Amino acid sequence: MGQEIQKALDEAWLKGRSVLIEGKVADYIPELAKADSSNLGCCIMKTDGTMYKIGDYNIPFTMQSIAKTFALILALQTAGYDKVFSKVGMEPTGDRFDSILQLELKDWRPFNPMINAGAIVTTDCIDAEQPFDAFLNLVRKLCGDQSIFLNEAVYQSEKRTGTRNRSIAYLLKSDHVLDKEPEEVLDVYFRMCSVMATAKQLAHFAMILSNKGIDPKTEERLLDADIVRIVIALMMLCGMYDESGEYAVKVGLPSKSGVGGGIVAVGPDGTGIGTFGPMLNKKGNSVGGEKMLQYLSDRLKLHIFA
Ligand code: GLN
């Protein structure tokens, strides 16, 4: 079985490599334009402690929108379900991740926590003395690695140039959706997006989600089962932005991507997958990562609707 998985992973990586040329690295955050376009890696982790890896599975990159899953978890943990979902919805948008199109139509209540407007709201909801420290602790715990750190250069780069997110935050504030000051919320949001992770660390996070929030090594419950259910459901519906539907058909795994090139994918039965490849398609999703996940889903029969 183990050999089968490694073989599938090796093949998936070759498939992923063959499509890299179709992508482009994100450059709207200037620092991200420095990414190495040839990077591609994947890691699969299981609850029995086995791990399969290929390529650049251990190279750190900024989480970007993958941070939205942790922000949602932290908001739910500290502010609770009712407060969070009074301010943000649970529906996919079909629009770009940074769209403002539908905000006004819904009384400025963003459609879901996986788009920028929604994540700015969940960030505002985090009820902690030091929201970013609480976020970093959570990421370290769920990714199983205490060494996870903030990329200061990417944080400064986005803080300096993030006019669109700044506009979204001020619009939300003008309609009383944000409790805190926009700049305070944005500062936490930009920092969260700039936390570094590897495909291996993301695979650990996905493995914990797939295992319903329990760390199989220590048997400690790291997350409430209810929170896991909410996060996984929203990843499935909204995690790949306006490509979530097509991705659900082709890959069929609750996933979240980020413009840093990462994808975290929750497999069945305690299987966690992390991928990294900074070449992105037009929707902002990793072309190599998606290709590898589609291949793995098919070969290893992971698709939840198949
Ligand atoms: N930090 C990025 C932004 O807010 C995250 C977007 C993404 O990964 N899609 O624009």
C-alpha cells in the first residue's frame, strides 16, 4: 500500500511539472513575484504516522489565503458561532477572492469566510488580547511545528500595497460590520497571510482536520468536532474561490488555496495532503498543486463523491 501511494505521488509530481508552464506567479504583492516558478512539492500524511513526500515539500512559502481557515477557527473558538455568522455568511460567491461586487447586496455581510472580505471580518471577530500571537500559536499547534514564523518582507510588502483589502476593510467599517479599527484589523490580516508554511506542515493540519480534530500521536483533542465540520464544509464550498465548483468535480476534496502557491487538502480517513507550487492559474490557484491533487484523488480513490 505504502509503495502504491509513493508511486502515485511520484507520477502526480511529473503530471504537475508538465503544467507549470501554464501558470504565473502572483505579483500583485510585489514580494511574491520573487517566488521560484520551478518549485513543486507535495506531502501526504496519515494518522498512523506514515508520510509520503516529493519535490519541494519542505520549502516554506507564505500561507496567504490558507490563513483564512485558521482565522475562522480562532474566531469560532474565541467569539463563538452566533457572533461570527451574524457577520459573515456561508455561501459561495462565484466571484474573485478579492471581489467587492456582492458586498452591498447583502447588507455588507460578506458571503463567506474564505474570500478576503469574509476573512477580514473573521479577523475582526477574534477575541484575544494579541490576535496575531493567538493565530501563530494555533497554526504551530495544528501544523505540528513550533518553528513556524512570519515572513516580515512579505508582510511589509502587502501592508504597503494592499489598497484593495484596505478599501474592503473601510467599506465594512463604514457599514458597522467591523468592531475594531480597519488598520488594526488589516495589520493582523496581512501578518496572518505572511506566515510561512511548508507542504509538510499543511499536510499535518489537513490530517488533524481529517481526524476530526484529534492529534493521533497524543490522542489530544486539538479542535472541537463542530468547528472541524464547519471549516471543512466551507473549504469544500468556497475554499478554491471562484473555481470551487470545478475543483469539487475534478478533485473532490475540501481544500484551501493561497496565492503563495499552497493548497491544503483534507482527504478521507485521516489523510492530509499539502501541496506547493507558486505558478498560479487565473483564479489564483496553484496549477501544479491542482494537477497533483486531481491525479492523486483519481489514483488513490480519494474523491469524496466518487
Ligand atoms: N494576502 C492575500 C490578499 O489578501 C491573500 C489572497 C489569496 O491568497 N488569495 O490579497
